[in-house]
Amino acid sequence: MEWMKHFDIWFGGLFFLLGTAALGAALALFVFWPRVRAGRPGRGNLWVFMGAPLICGLVFTLVGGGFMGYGIRQYQVEQRLLASGVTEWATVVDVERTGTRVNGQYLWLVRYEYRDPSGNIHEGTSGYLERREAQSYRIGETVYVRFDPAEPSTSIWFGRQARARTSAGPLPT
């Protein structure tokens, strides 16, 4: 599923929005506290009521921003490699379940190795996949990746040949 490919962006965006909403609630409490307090003399302290949305807002905004920033950076790398990367064969070295779940289903990764033109071996991961798709790959199977010739350790996953042809242009010979 394509939406899973950019999990970090939408997950981070959701957390970021929740965090900013909580910060907005804390700000509203701060601004309107004198009016609330005037109606209930001697009741409550501003920081007691504002503490939870403020702390939750800060945590959610920071965590969400981190996930979203990472996802956007990965997306930019992907776009750069699509435009100027080199397609190469890679070998599947592992298929593993991650600790991340969406709708109760674990997401999976395929780990691969490939050689750059200098003969150096690099590793990469597929990004999040559904269990069925990830488990369709076998250790030792040949797949396609695209890497940056100027920075060979940076790569993106294409998987099997048909997808590599349509996404990455010419295949290695």
C-alpha cells in the first residue's frame, strides 16, 4: 500500500496536529483564566489546569515534528534518487517484523545488500510493507534498488523487476 510508504509523514503530522491543538487549549486557558477564576473565587490554580494540555502539547508536537521531519527528509531523498540515482541489483538478507502496528497489523521490512561500482557492500531497508508483501520475498532473492553514485550508501527500494522498470528507468545489465 502506497500510504504505508510514507507512514512517518502522516503519523508525525497527526501527532503534530494533536500537539498543537493541546497547546492551543493551554493558551486558551491562559488567556481566559482571569474570567474563569472570577466566576469561582478561591477555586483552582492556573498551572494545575494548564499543566496537562501544556505538557501533552509539547510532547506530542516534538514527537510528531520529529517523525514528520524524518519522513519528509526520506521523501526528499527518494525524489532525488528517482531523478538522478543508479538502479542496481540487491540481495535480500532478511525479512523482519517491526514493532510498529497500523490497525492492529504489524508492519514489516525487507533488508537488502548491494554493491556499488567500487565493489563496496552497502545495506538498506525496504521501508514499511504489509506482512503478505514482505513475506513474499526470500533471503537470497535478487531485487532492485536505486542508489546515489555520489553517496552509494543512500538507497531506495524497488523490489521486483517490473516495478523497477517503471519507476527507475533502465535496469542494470
